[in-house]
Amino acid sequence: MSFNYEIGDVIQTRKKHPCGSDQWTVIRTGVDFKIKCIKCGRIVMLDRETFLKRVKKIVQKAGESVQ
């Protein structure tokens, strides 16, 4: 299953961050992904393989309004 992730997408990870949040904003894509925790602001850089294993689902695509 192939997904296209874009800068600004909000994703949910399989495990929670130590701050308690499991939602992240994608701030860089390519060979490596850089994601930012929505709750505490921590920035983490992951290689593509690790990122794809950790993502559970896309919560909100970039440019869409919250409903």
C-alpha cells in the first residue's frame, strides 16, 4: 500500500510519544522524514523505512480544514 505524504499532513503513530500524544505534523519529506509532535513540539527525524512502519494513519491532509 503506497501513501503520498506531504508537508503539513497530520499523522497518527502506532505508539505514543512520552508526552502522551500520538499525533505529529510532517515538516519534511524525501529520503528522510522530519515530524513534529503536536503536543510538546519535539522534532524527530526518521528514515523512510522507519517512518512508514510507525505511521498508523493520516489524521488530516495538508490544506484540509478540521471538522
